[in-house]
Amino acid sequence: MKVEVNAANKTLAIKQEIIFVNQSDDTLNSIVLNDWNHAFSNKNTPLAKRFSDEFYRGFHLAKEEERGSTINLIINDATQQFLSWERTDNNPDYIVVKLKNSLLPNQKVVLHLSYITKIPSDKFTKYGYTNNGSFNLKNWYLTPARYENHSFVKNSNNNLDDIANAVSDFEIDLKIPKTLVATSDLNSEKTTGNDDFLYYRLSGNNRTDFSLIIEPKSSFESYKNSSVEVLTDLKNNKLDNIQKAIVIDRIVNFAHNLIGKYPYDKIIVSQTDYEKNPFYGLNQLPSFLSPFPDEFIFEIKFLKTYLNEYLKKSLHLDPRKDNWIYDGIQVFAMMKYMDENHPKAKMMGSASNIRLLKSFNLTNIDFNGQYSYFYMLMARKNLDQPLGDPKNTLVKFNEQIASKYRAGLSIRFLDDYLQSNAVLNSIKQFYEKNRITQVSRSDFETIIKSNSNKDINWFFNTIINSRDIIDYKFSSVTKTKDSITFSVKNRTGAPIPIPIYGTKKGEIVFKQWLDIEECDSTFTIPRNNIDKIVLNLKNEVPEYNLRNNWKKLEGFFPNNRPVKFVFMKDLEDPYYNQVLYVPSIYYNLYDGITPGLRLHNKTILEKPFIFDVNPSYSTKSNNLSGSAVFVVNQNFRKSNLYNARYSISGSYFHYAEDASYFRLNPAIQLRIREPNFRDNRKQLFLFRQVIVNKEKSALVIDNSPENYSVFNARYINTKTEVTNHFNFTTDLQISGKFGKITGEIEYRKLFEDNRQINLRFYAGSFLYNKTQSDFFSFALDRPTDYLFDYNYFGRSESTGLFSQQYVIAEGGFKSKIATPFANRWITSFNASYSIWNWIEVYGDVGFIKNKDVKQRFVYDSGIRLNLVTDYFELYFPVYSNNGWEISQDNYNEKIRFIVTFSPKTLINLFNRKWF
């Protein structure tokens, strides 16, 4: 390639020659070239859809000059004849070049390319041009795609750093302005000319990728040892170069000895690469709160990034299809490194030494112990996915964290089971074979099996290629003075071996692996003063539930778990029944500020049984209030119906100054998802009985019954992302005195000009209505909330600030219009459209029908400040059935607002991209 950088226009002018050798046994009539830079060309590419799917707005809202593309592409053959090529709208990030003549095995063809690459901003993926004039280049040139199994690998850019390039030799002549300097892991020679440019000659053989960073001033430091030169700009201003050199040398030698020699002379370990794939946990804490020494933080950051670059650059796998091998070896190596160099390190670092925190399981977990908890987080949510699935099919949390960690845990598990360094030797052999020929997962599997005298088909069939969960328990245990007899039950049927330990005062005195065929047998082992037997003590097997893995052999209640009270939040501790306590505070107009003490068992991992009891004190009414909920969760692993939730909840608060209410709510909730876990469509069926007991209020005259019960069946179908949101809801309510059915459709669209439209249609009708008041009627602007579903601050207010709280429900009107209720049927249509940033215009129209009265047409309109959709909004009425409201008296009392204070609700808003 001859590449000329235009720093002002953010473009690269490229003249390129590709000498393509057909190393397959097939005859080729076309060649696929990866053009991943063109994925940034518009808002409809697979990359753009991925951004939208993960709730990233930056790309959709970007300016045109911030996008990337490949333009003016011309392709000729060796005789300078034009070659036709095609790029589809669905897959604009690779092109298919049509050859004039068929290319036989071992023949070669020469392609001459001329094109301009427009580099995108780095704000989308961390790669691209920066605001300080630098370029961190990634996938910026056209190159042949990987060829295997009789076809080219045609992968689109999904921001996963998993481009499948053919192994190539590179020669690049790079021309850049003299004000810039280039850094690369290719062999590099720099020359200067008589003009205002620098010239670099870059070269490298047998590679699928390389790094190229162009900056006004190089930020990289060089560290050399006997095997490789490391160029790094990892940030840590508190370490000097000697400290960094010691850490880098230790890690480089570790990887060299564990896996094999890095095949190239140089490797780049950059801050950008680390930020793209950080060590989650370390990256969440501000530096002044970090419980780890500066040197340790630099060491972990460098270890993770170095191993990632080391494996991605040297192992020539298909990084999308065989990603679990990269992740597995990387995390396995990281755990090995920690065992050798920091065997006593804890997950929370020095926080584990603070006396006040010693009771937390979170502070007692070993550093390597955190990997299984991150995997278990997704398994307990029933969101884990097979390790062998392609990388682009994984939900973000699995792709970035859980599946990575489980892959490493699984390889470590196999290593512990096979012993004799069978796995370590296999990794080295696989790495060495990779230097000679193109490899895949089948080669890795073949090598591991050849180094084992045991049948390990279960490892690939179950651990890698399925999402079967593993759960063993003791089915019976008997003891004598001299022996222990026990049997083990495989609760899920997954055919996996399991280790059993015998401990005495916490020290291991016995360990044995139970093979698959032995797991349902009965065993007798010597007593040896063992006081506890434990399955999977060190969590070698990535097991779903550790709470049933141990038996005490001493004490009157051998299976009793002591109750352990923990403040705020903790990780699950399998040896205790944890009760977490945390101060709570609630507010409504009638109870005032309501402090309480919340007692629950919700650890970070989901549980099959959950209780949450929150007694509180109402400062305004001077009596006890609060709420409680008890839940049984049931997961279904092999169906679209993936979760059933059985619950009973109750709450006791005031609905008026002088009157309280008690609500009891037994419910069944069924959740359904698509077979593709990345699909944001979710469905829910809810069946519940809402039982309400109200005190009579002398201050609220609504003729509502004091006691009533309503059966409610609801169906919700929703699909949401940045550019589109769709929600469909139907609702059936049956009570002694009324029955009603409703339907609601919501649609939200973000257009390419960055304007947004919100549409909502609602319709409801009574099946029968024997009530004498409007308490159960359809509401136009403010539902009475007789089911107590909405978080009203002042639910009985008809005037004042609290009456202006707005809930998007039923009619959805913002203006308070005469005849605000309908006791027969209602239809309404709500719309809003953005005119500038978060400022929108809104309009509502509808019909309401009351008994013995002709249906009435109603409407309103105004300005909406959509600051955070559904969480913080303001509505300013302008014109409605009431006339020009903006010119009427007491206009401030007509303004409506949405405010959500629930921390859980707000956290879910920012976490949704992960799940």
C-alpha cells in the first residue's frame, strides 16, 4: 500500500496492490474484501443497528463529517482491466470482487485498488480520529477475508474487534505531515524528504492485523526484553519507568513460558485497547477510592491488555466463531498469573483488611473468585449463553464479561480435572500449530483429546456448546467413627465430573474427582477427623448453586446455616442464610417522610426465593406503615417462556390525611423472550388479584367503596432500542361491580434528522358497570389508581402541586378538562414531536362516553420538555377544550410534571444496554 494521510480532512488516500494466492482446494470466481471502515457510512448499517440495539445514541446523532466511509474505489487486474465489484445495502462493510477468470488452487491473481478512506471519530468505538489531532487506526484498509470451509467468511462490523482477515504479508509506504509521528507494531523505517512530510516504510509477514497510531507527539514508551519489544501508553503517572519495566518484563516472560513465543518483534499495548476492553471492577472505581496499590492496578491492566493483544495478533482463528478460545486462554492465563504472583489477593483488595467490612462475603472472596460470580450473575438471570456461540449473538454483558470469565473458568476446570499439565501442553501445541497453518476450534479440541486418556466429549458438548447448568448435591451422608458414606445427586443431569473435598477446621485433608458414571453411586472414605465434606469447594466447576454443596459432620443440626446479618449489599455466601438490612426512606403527602428499615435476602445474585420486608414509620400520621413482598422465581432453561414469578405482596400507607389503605396482591408473572437473546422484544403475562381495604375518609368525597377486590390479567409485548420503541398492552379487570377491557399501543421513532415522534393510542370499554361513582371510571388526565399501582405523591389531591403530577396512563391528557371521567368507554390518541433537542410539541385527541350522555370529543395541546423520557418531563398546556390555557389565570397550576425518584428504575435506564 501507498498511503497518504490528509490530517485536515481526516482521510487516507490509498493505492494498493493485493497479490492473492488461492491456498484452498476450491476454484474461486470472486474474492471477498473486508471494508469495515465503511460500516460508519450511514445510520442503517449493521454497526448502526448494533449501536441502536445497545441504546447508544451517539452514532445516530453524529454529524456527517464524524462518520467514516470508503469512497472512489476503483479495482483493476494485472492488465489494468476494470474489475466489477458489489457492495450490498445490508452488508456495506465487505465487497465482492468478480474475477475475469476462475482462480484455480495454488494460482494467484493481482488486484490494483485505488480509494480514499474517511476516518470516523473515535467517540463511537474509541478508534478513529481524536480531538487533539491524533489517529488511532483500526480496520481502515481493504483486505481479503478469511477463507475456510469452502467459502469466505462474510462478517459485518458489529464493534466487536473480531474482523476475520486472511493471513497476509504487508508492505506499506506511509506519508504523513511532518507535524505528526507514527507508531506501529510492524517493522518500521522512517525517512524525511525535502517537503513537509515524513515517510515510513512499514512491513510485516504472516499477520491478520496490525496497529497504527499517528499523533502530534508519540505517547508510547518502549520496553524491550529478550523476546519482544513492548510499546505502551497505559496511563499510570505514579509509577516510574523502572517499576513499569519490571512489571512488563514479568508479564511478557510469563506469557512466553505459558503459551509460547510471540511471533513478531513488536507489540502495542495501548490505553485505548484497555479502555475498549477493561478489567471490570477496577475501572469502576475513582482512583482516590481504589483499594489496590498503583503498581497492582497497572499490572492487572497491562496483563489483561497484553494477553488480549498477544492472542488476537498471533492466534489466527476466526475471532467471531471461535472467540471462546481467545477468551478462555486469556482468562485462564490471568488466573494462573494471579495464583503465581498474588496468591493472597482479594477481590476487594485492601478493603478486606478493614475490620468493619470483614463480615462481608464480598471482601473475603479471592481475586480469582470473582470470575465465577460474574458468570453466575447471568446464569441466575437465565441470560447465560453457550460459550461456543458466535460473538455477535451474545448480549453485551456476556460478550464483555460473563462468557469471557466462564471460558477461562472452564479451561481451568478441565486443567484441574485432567492433571499432568494436559491442558497447558495442549495450549502450547495449538499455539505452535497456529504458526504453520490456519487453525480452528476443531484443531484445539483434537489436540486436547490427544493429550488425555479420559473421555472429555462432555467438555465440548456440554460446557462449550450448550447452556446446560451444573448442580450437584449430597443425597445422603452417614458417618461412623472410622468412615464416611455418602452419595451425590446430579440435579440437572448435565454429565459433568465433580470434585469432593473433606476439610478439618477449614483445612483440606481429602480431595477426589468423581467421574460422570460415579456421580450417582455411593462412596465410603476414611473419616480422618473430617468435620465437613464439600462438593466443588474451590469452585473448579462453574456450578449454578453452591448452597447445597456441603454437609457438616459435627453438631446437632448438621445442615443448619447460621443467620448472618449484613449491612446494605453483599455477594451470596453459600454457608449462611444472609439477611441484609438497609435504611429506607419513602415520601407521600399524607405519611410525610417515612423512614424505615428494609430487611431482605437479595444478594447480587438472583435467588429462587426472595423476601423483602420494609417496616417504616410515618412521621406525619405517627404510626407504623410499610410494605412486604415474598417471591418464588422459577427459571425455564429450554423454552421461550424463561421465567415464572409467583409472589404475594402487601403495603400499608395513607391515601388521605385521615385515612389509610391496605393492599394485598397475590400474582403470577410469566416472562417470554425471543430465541435470539439479543432481540429486545420481551413479552409478559400477569395474573393477579388486588385486594384493597380502605379506611373511610371525611376529607375525600369520592363515594368509593371501602373494601374491594379486582382480578387483573395483563399482556405486554414490547421492543425497544434507541431509534424505535414499540409497546402493546392489553388489560382485563373483573370485579363484582364492574368489568373492563383496555388496549394500548405506544410507538416512538428517532428519525435520521434527529427529530423524534411519540405516538400512543389507548382504548377502553366497560363490559359491565354497576358502580355509583367515578372511582373505577376511565380517567382522561389523572387516573384514580384504585389498584394502587402508581407512585402518586398525593393521590387524593385535586388542587395544588401534587395534583399536577402526571402519569402516562388511560386517557393520557395533560390538560384538566371538564368531565374528566368516562363510565362507558374511552378512546384517546397522544402524540408529540421534537422541534429542538428535548423540546417537543404535543397534542391529544379523544372521545369519552358516559351513561345517558352523548360521546364527547376532547383535545389539548402544548409544549413538552422531554428531559429524560418517562423519568423527568414537564408539560406546558397551550390550547384545549378550555381555550387558550396559556393566557388564563393561575397558569402555573396547569403545568404537569413527571418525576421518578426510584433508584432502581433509574439504574435500569442506564443498565439496559448490558442485558
